[in-house]
Amino acid sequence: MAAVHDSATPGPDPQDAQHSAGAWPPGGADYGMAEEVVGRVIAWYSQRIQAERRAGAAPQRLEDLAARRQACVEDRHRLEEADPEEVARITALYAARLKELEAPGPQ
């Protein structure tokens, strides 16, 4: 599966939960960074669902991927009400998940 992020276009590092520009509050987790990394994971699942459908994947596999994607969507909505510690936790969790998803090998 191709990586979600185009490596030719550098973006913010999702693992940098304390991105200095626009940090909220200063020294806290960056909401924009959290939204970015969760969005990238959602995009990965969306692309994977589409690829699996084209390959004729079993309905259970598609349901599993769709459920995982939906959980990500719900986490992204939770960011709107999250305090800085929760934003930092979600950012770290999704940065690790994205790294795992983009690693070569079976998913």
C-alpha cells in the first residue's frame, strides 16, 4: 500500500506533539498537528478500504477496516473538546499508528 503522505512534499512531523508554531497552550500539544495526523490515518484506512474492495476482499475484512476508520473519525471529533493532555495523547497514539500502518508488510 502506498504511503498516504507524499514524501516529496515535506509536512510537519506528526511525532512532534509540541510543534512550536501555534502550540496551544505554549509548550502544550498542537491541535492542528493532532488533526493532521488523525486525518492521515483516516485517509490511510479510506485508501485501504477502496483497494480491498477492488481486490474482492471478504466482507468481514471490509467491515473491520470501516470500523477502525470510524473510530478514527470519532477520535477526530473528540479533539474539539479535548484538553491539551488529551490532544497530546491522541497525537502520540496516531503518530505511532501511522508509522505502523505505513511500514512495509502485511497490515
